[in-house]
Amino acid sequence: MRSSSPRWQPTPFVLTYRLGEIRLFEKRFRGLTLREHYLGLGDDPDEPPPPVERLGKDVDAIVVRSHPLASAIPTCESRGSALRYVFARYGRFHADLSGDFAGYLEKFSGKTRSTLRRKVRKFLELGEGSVMREYRTPEEMEAFVRQARRISALTYQEKLFDAGIPDDPAFVEELRSLAASDAVRAYLLLLRGEPVAYLCCPASDGVLMYQYLGYDPAHAELSPGTVLQYLAFESLFAERRFSIFDFTEGQGEHKRFFGTHETPCADICFFPATLTYRFWVWLHRGFDAASTGMARTLDRLGLKARLKRFLRRL
């Protein structure tokens, strides 16, 4: 996955201030972002060297997302004229697609494999039209987005985070362009002909990205996200077109469950070491600490999962 040279690209950077899953407000900066897949980076957080000489001139923040880490580094630290801020830490998961599907399933215990197969079989036996449908050509993309939008409007990702599949003709054209280069795979799970889950994965250099996903919460008891991921992987292993399925930033039980590798990563940004930028960093750290403390308290009281479900229903 290594490329010949890292690329720094001007990109607006947003720090989001939250309490738990509730987004309160945002602060926008002129950003410069490293465009390099995390599997192409080493584990030294100062490599490649950020162009900090540009801070305060044409950019406010230099951003590196999902940088692998060999060991812990300080959350906030002065680096000469720059302030380095680690604003997120997580394990990033990916699945190796280089073998076959039977070999991949060996990562699960026998009991788990049996449970997975039973869920998939149960879904597919629910009636005519209960199937997974794959989309990969330019001509298919408009139909996929139209059906996926029906599900996306129902999901908490769209309601809470505005992170559903885009309702935008430009997005359809982007998918058409990717499909023309055989650089996207999209999937719908249909229950008796009606869409209940979707997955859309653009690709680059043999890596599929877990970018857009969602399911109809009214059918959660059927585990549609799990069924769709299983069937999509079965298809991808049989196709042998892609080498890696990247579950992207952030953690989640679904990613941990289906991933084959976990890499400790951090999102890092560099600001000018002035009082103004220190204030925005301090405020962000304060909200993060409050969210963490609140989550721990709710967890101890046995209320965390219940509150999360309540917020998502709202």
C-alpha cells in the first residue's frame, strides 16, 4: 500500500464539539490534509514531516488521519512553533481478502460460524425476493442510490450525524465515474423485494472502503447489517478483485467482528501554538473529557446502551 510520495492537499478541517452522540457546534479551519492510506504509513507520528512552516500563513491546521502508532503519544504537545493535538484514538480494522471465503470464516469459532450461517439462511428463506443484489456498472448506480436512500432516511446515522448516503445527483455521477473504472461495489439486501440494508464501497488501489451503510431499524431483529456483510464478503472473496476491505476510522463491534486485523491509530492535527488555537484545543478536550465521564457513569448505572437507543429513536 505504500505510494511513492505523500500528498498534502488543501481541505477544510472541522473540529466537532459533542456531548456523547449529541453534536453541539463546530469550528472550521483552513486545513491541509495528508492524502495517504494508513497502511502506507509507518508508525512514527512525525513521519512524513508536516509542513508546519505554512501554519498561520495559508493554513490553520495540518491534519493526518488514521496515523498508525507503535506506542502512546501525548494528547497535546508543543512542537516548536506548532501545537500537536491528538483529537481521536482508535483501532482501525480491515479484512484481508486475499484468501478464500472458507479460510476467512475460520477466524470465527465453530459456534459463531453456525450462528452466522443460520442468520443468513433464515433471512434468505423469508420469501421470494429475499436476496442480496450487487451493483457495479455505471448504469446500475442511479437505481442503487434511489433504493438506498429509502433506507438511509430511516437510519440514526442520517438523523444524528447527517451521515446517510447523499441525496445528490453529483453523488450518482461520482459513483458512475468510479464504476466506469471498476472502482466501486454496492449492495442491497432485499426482504421480499423491499430494500432493508445497503452497503456502498468505493475502491482505490485494490482497497475497498466501508463508506456508506445503513439498515431499516424496523427489521433489526433479522440482523440485516450482519447478513449483508456476510453475503458481500462471500461475493468479494469469490471475485478476487480486491485485496483489502478497509472498515475506515472509528471503532464498532461490527468492524471488530468482521475485521481480520486491527491497527492502533490516531487522528492528529498541528495548529499554530498561539493562545487562540490553544483555546479551541482546550475546549475540545474539555467536551471529550465530559463525554467520557458521562459515558462511564451511565455504563456503571447500566443506562448507557438504553440511552443510546433512545437518542437514536429520537
